[in-house]
Amino acid sequence: MARGRELKAEGHSTDEVREIREQEIKEGTLPMPEKPMSLYSLTGDADAWDYETGTDCNLRVRFMWFMFLMQPLNLPASPQLPPARERRG
């Protein structure tokens, strides 16, 4: 993630950042975990966390899972419905 922020600060577009990071991963110059990893991020406005009580007032949680495979899965980019003849209902 830090590398992506560096590239954005250099003025690269989102697509360029993705391409550069993918190339660096393939070349081995951008280190990646050797096993599946997960990350979560809590996001919110300045008042989204009550520091006195230690409670969430309005946080959003984002979970990310990173799985690195030797071969691509060839999954579609968006959810796909089965053909109508195979749907129940």
C-alpha cells in the first residue's frame, strides 16, 4: 500500500499504479507475503471514535484478503448469474 501512495504522489494515474506494482511484483522488487494474509481498516470522521469510552460512534470497516496463487483463477470481474434455465424460483 505504501508503494501505491508513493506512485500516486509522483503523479501516476490509478491504472499506472496498478501496472507498475504488478510489474514490480513479477520482477520480485516489490515484496509480497508468501502465504495468504488479511488486513482490516477502520475509517471514519474525526468524531467516529469516542476516545473516552473506547466505543465506535460511526466507523466503517473494510476487510481485504490477499491470496497469491501460482496460476490465475480466471474469475469474472463481477458476480455472474447462472443462465435463466438453471435458476430456481
